[in-house]
Amino acid sequence: MKRIVTHHSKAMLVFAAFVCAAGSAQAQSPHFVGKVTATLTPEDNAQVCWKEAGLDDNILINTTASADSTSTFVCVNNGGQCPDAANKTTVSGPVSTTGAFSTGKNGNFIACLVISPPGPGLFACPPGQTLTRSDVSFSNLRVSDDTDGISASAGPSAFSATLFTCPGP
């Protein structure tokens, strides 16, 4: 009889461990709460902010904020003029940034990531002129929880700004 009780106890222990493991895996239900927002910062970057909930306590969530972005660069002389209309370039492409955020003891977090627009690449100004970003735009702004495989679009989904206009002759 003792053998049966021991075997039965082991089986119950294994069953209980399985139920607990399955229960903790099902307890996590990641989702974004409310709207994911995007704004243009004073530094000409896009800032994407969100709240995520339905996560286990005290875990790290790897996250990516992404967008398509375009920047136009011009050369400006000391008099604030753009001396040569051909002396500019436009660079476009996908941009992104990543971060890891802790859920703390409540299984949620609020966070923001800042996405920089593309740089000028190899474009450079001649001596005596300053490289200046004249326009920037972002579209298809998104945030992705890379740990759990969920994502959401940010609102507004696109925005642009004119930062410098070359004065006329």
C-alpha cells in the first residue's frame, strides 16, 4: 500500500507542476492599452509612447519603434543663404530604435522610444557652409513588442516639418 501512495503522490506532484506551469503561461495576455502616440520632438526626432499590459510581473520586454522617414539637407553659408540650389540631398529609408522595459510588479509598463530620422549619408558641405536639415517626415509609425510578437500603429501615422527654408535671391 505504501508503494501505491508514493507512486500516487509523485503523479499528483507532477500533475500539480504541470497545471501551475500551464496556468502561468496562460496568465500572460500582452496588449497595448489605449492609443500608441507619436510626436515630433524639438530635436526633429519622432517620439513613440505607449502603455502595455497583460504581462507577467518583473520581466523584460524587448520593444522596437519603427517608421519610414525622409530628411532633406542643404548647405547654408554664414549669411544664412543656400548658395547653390544643387547643393542639397534627400535621404529616405526605414528607421528604428529598440529598448528593453521592465514590467515591474503590476505586469504592465508605460514607455517611450525616440526614433532619429536618416542622416545625410556621405553628403557634405564645402568649407564655410553648414550642413542643415531643412525638412523631415515620418510615416508608418509603429511599436512592436518583440518578446511577445504583438505590434500596433501609432497615431498620427505620419507627420512632417519644414525646419529651414532657403531664402530667395
